[in-house]
Amino acid sequence: MNIESQSQSIVPVWDLPSRIFHWVNLFLVLLLLFVGFVMLFKPELGITGLEAKIKLKELHIVIGYGFAINLGLRILWGFMGNKFARWSALSFKKGEVKQYINTINHPDAPQHIGHNPLGKMAIILMLLTLCSITITGLIRSGTDLYYPPFGSITQQFVAQANIESSSIKPYDKTGVDETKTALLSPYKKLAGKIHLYSVYFLLLLIFFHVVGVIWAEITHQPGIVSAMISGKKSIKSADKHY
């Protein structure tokens, strides 16, 4: 630890891969939200035609692959990173969140080197939601435009007998078995609904996450945002911290 002053200590917290994931994830989520809402409100924006619809979906899928890869790397890093990046760092005891909320406005509220208990709960919910978005997004990309990893499986399922499955094209009924398409449709719609409502839930979580970070920054622990850039937190040496 390097001593910043008599009352402050600079503590290394977030390793470089964790910081890269955080900012790349934010950037890709914003891009996906933008393209997703353009897709959702195509008529209102004057975007018509099948070609435009497919191009927007292709753009959303390509960005989504980057999002999925970034998330996958972060999941792996949870087993290899420093102690604050590991999944074990997100564990908290029963009643710890309530206790933290009760003390958050106190001048002597404890500082946390890693995530505070409320932050841990938010991160767990966000990661689960990101996984839900990723899985359902991959399912829809496979069933809509026949993109990997589920595209070839879908083509083989919906192709008519004696038709080469790779010849099946998105939004083209040529060579498609209508009965099999009808069987697939409810599951495709369910994945789409889960994907959409998971995004809405993520937006809600992001809102509360930002509010919580700002609140903690103002009330008792400044430097939370800058720590995700520098990787280091300034902790009051005389205070109790975890």
C-alpha cells in the first residue's frame, strides 16, 4: 500500500482485465440498445423493406457476438483474476445487505475495498441478466438469420426432405417445411420475449446501479468511478473497511 496522506491509503483493487470488461461491456450494451431500439421502432423511423430489416438484424448480431465474447471472457476471468475479480468475491452473508443499507447514510459508514454488499447483489443480477440476453440473442440469431451456433441446426430442422439445408435463406419460404416452422415458432417467440424483457430489466438494473454508485460516491466513499479507470481505491486508513 502506498500512503496518499496520513488518513488515506491507495489500495489496488480492480485488475486490468476486469476494467477492460467493464468499459467494453458498457460500450457494446449502448450500441446494442441503439440498434435494438431502431429495430423495434422501424416503422416510426421510416425504415421499411425486408433488406433493411435483415441488415439491421445482421448489425445487431455482429455487435452481439462481441458482447457474448466479452461476457464469456469475464466469466472465465472470474476463476483466474485477482481476489476482487473472482466469483468468490461476490458472496455475502445473510442480512449483510440490510445492514449496509441501514448504515449507508452514517458519517462513519464502513468503506469497502471491493464491492459493497448492495453492489455485489446488483452485479450478480446484472451478470445473470447479461447471460439471459446472450443466450436468447444467440437463439434468435440462429432462428431468424441462421447465424451460428444454432443456425445450421435450425436450417436442418426446417428444410424439406431432399432439400440441402444450407440453401435455406432467411425470410424465404423456398424449401422450407411449413409444419416444422410452425412447431419452432412458439419457442422462437418465447426466446424473443425473454430477450426483450431481459433488456428492459437490465436497463432498470443499470439505472439503480448508477444511482447507487453516485449515492455511495457522495455520502461515504468517493472514488468508486475513478477506481474502475485506475484500478485503485483511496481508503480512509482510520476507518473500518472490508
